[in-house]
Amino acid sequence: MRVPERTTKRVALAGAFLLVFGVTTVTFAQAVSGHIAAMQAPSADVTAVDYEVTDDGLDVTLQVHNPTTEAIAVPVAQVNAYVDDEMVSEGTSTRLDGVAVDSGATQNVTVPLDFRDGGLERLQTADAGQVEVRGQLKSKVVEETVYLSVDRTEVDE
Amino acid sequence: MSNSTSSGWSSDVERTSYSRRAGRFLVLAGSIGVLAGMGGFVYNSTQFLAADVDGRLLLVPMFAAGVFAHVLAPSLRQSVRLGIAGFFVGLAVFVGAWLAPLFVLSFPNAAIDLLLPSMVGDVASAAFLNYSPTYLSGYLLAVSTGAFVK
């Protein structure tokens, strides 16, 4: 019975294997964490908590809770304001620069909207409880796009 | 590698005790499979990597796992066994990691029923289109090269 000797070649092979294995493990951990976070992200709580009429239009405040292990970036909001199902904001998507909600954090995100013609007057004559905010946030978990929908829509000023 | 026969089909290592051979085989097949499976997963989830890495570079772990299955085996017989076992262990790791969120995140059963078919479809096509060809080409290239280079 003879067991092969620990030659230089065998040590080099084992070293090469461990090197490739180690680097792959690090990237794998990153990828798995992102994969799980991206699947969990749609269950994030997004609630419209407030709105405010400004000189430029309407600022809607959304409270976003991120339950995942990764930060969620929110580059685009596809959100609109309605009074009795009638849209009062312009209806386009809003670009938000540098907005991100950290892992496990709850954060307010302000979405500036423009009014469509007559929208401001319609909003000002609305009663409390008539105003709704609906839509979704087009978000990113690392580079993966996920959509977070606005859960509770009725807002008071 | 020290071979007792001219074909290299078997080696002196195989004369060691059964449990020792089986243990060595399981460790090697497990390590090679885990490497291949992790490589397969990473190659198909590049959107989650913080660093901007060339996609072709991410084929290396799968390819290397195939090569290691041959070069770490003491004989050609062991190489075939390791090659096949590593392939299937890797496939299990890849598919397991891909589907894991469904079971880790306590999705309701209705959501699992809805998501599972599409996720199985995604991982099956990835397994056929990039995992299998890359791992097997690494393995077969190592075997073919080994036939000429001692």
C-alpha cells in the first residue's frame, strides 16, 4: 500500500483549488444575499402618509419600510394622486435622484408631482378621505429592478 | 499521480481501505460540486454583484470545477466518478440556491405554486445553456489534455 507523496504539484493544485473556491464563495454570498433580497423586496411596506401643495405642484410623502438585507434604491416613482378616482397629477413617472432606503430601515420618501390642468382646484375642493395616492416605486436591489406598490392609499393633508 | 497500470485507469491509491477511499471521494466530489454550483449561480446572478466583472470571467469557477474533477483524481476511473458526481452535486447546489428564497422567506403556499414553475424554468434553462456546457467542457478538455500531457 502506497499513498501518493505530497509533491509540489499536488500542493499547487490544492492551492489553486482553494483560491478559486474562496473567491467564488465571496461572490456567491453576495449573489445569494441579493437574490433573496430581490424576492423579498416586493413585500416592502409603502404607505402614503402625507401630501402638501407647493409652488411647483404637489409633494407626496411615502413611508417606505425595507425588510430586506440589502439597501433598496428608488430611482423612479410611478405614483399619482387621485380625487374620487379622478387623476389630479400629471400622470408621468417622477425621477428621484439618490433616494435609497437602508436595510431594515423605515424612511420617508418625498415624491414631487406636477398637477394636470385643473388638478390643483380639484384637490383644493376635495374633502378629507377623497384623496388617494396610488402607484408603485420602480426600485433597485443592487442592479435588479423590483416594483414596490403603494399599500395604503388614502391620505390626509 | 502515481499509476500502477499503463492505462492510468486505476492507481495505487485505490488499494487503500474502502472507508478512506470513500471519504476522500465524498470530500472531493462535494468540494468540486459546491464550486461548480456556486459558479453556476453567480454567473446567472451578475446583477447582484457589487463589482462590475466581465461576464466571461464568471465562467471560470464552473470551468475550473470540471478541470479539477480530472486533475485531482488519482486515476482515470476516479476521474470519471468525480466528474459525474461533481456535475450532479453542482446542479443540486445551483438549483437549491436559486429556489431557496421561496422556502427561506416563508412565502404563502399560493405564491410558491405561482413562482415555482417559472423559477424552475429559469434555472433549468441556465443549467442547460451555461452550467452544463461550461463544466463539461472544462472536464473533457482536462481529460483530453491529460491524454497527451503526463
